[in-house]
Amino acid sequence: MTKLAFALALAASVALPGAAMAQSVRLLGEHRAWSSYAASDGAGAVCFAMTKPTNVQPEPDGYSQAYLYITNRPGENVANEFNLVAGFAFQPDSMATVTVSGQSFNLFTQNDAAWLDDAGQSGALASAIRAGSSLTVEGTTAGGIKVVETFSLSGATAASQSISSGC
């Protein structure tokens, strides 16, 4: 299982009580709009912070709950990995954009997920998230509809500190 798939499975196990993996995920804390979790896999500790959008416009047909994740995997030297599960399928071969406090970052998309196009910008995006009050992601659905998801950053700094100390 890839590390991303593992993180998503962890999140799903938290959202689905009674799931087989639920015992392997430990809640680190609730931080206003954000929650932080820790777990371990074959490569070591995995900690992630997550939040849900406060607004989705327009809500596309077939929309399911979206989640934004910031993940640390210290055993692999990964910190502040940004991942979005959009709740809808993106248009194939399309890019999305995340904007925080006037700073924009390009995301590559695959199916219903998006990641930073330039992983070297992880630190800059993480800093913008800690300093900002809201974040938007703009992307195009498989049906060609532009969707804007808005996320609160209230608690993002505390969640970031929690996953840094929890791993």
C-alpha cells in the first residue's frame, strides 16, 4: 500500500467506527476546525492533520465529503505533505489551485485527489496555512464544472504543532 493510500485508509478508519484499522490510529487532538492523528506503518510513524471544507460552490453532482490533509512521515523525511481528497473526480489531466493569503500553489490532480505540483513548496504552503485564516482550492470536475472549496484554518497551527510533536 502506498503511503498516501495508507494515510487515506487511516482517515477512513477514523471516520468509520469499527473499521479494522481503527485501533491503529491515535487521536492527538482536536484543534477548532482541525484534528490531528498518529499511527505507524512498516516505515515508521505517520502523523496527519485534517479538516473538512466549510463551503463547496457549486456542490457537484455525486459530491461526497472532502478532506484536506497535512502529513508528516519522519522516517521518510516527509514533512508538511499537502493532500486534498476533493469529494468529486477532477477533470483528467487538469491542475487545481490552492490559495492562502494571496499566495497560490499549483496542484496536480488524479481522480478525486490533488497534491502540490512542486513538493519543494511544501514548507511555503505550510507557513501560509499557519499564518492564514482560510484556504481555497479551485478545481474542475470531470464534467467541466469549476468548483471552489473553502477551508477554515482556525486551529491549523495547533494541529501542525501536534503532528510535529506526535511523530
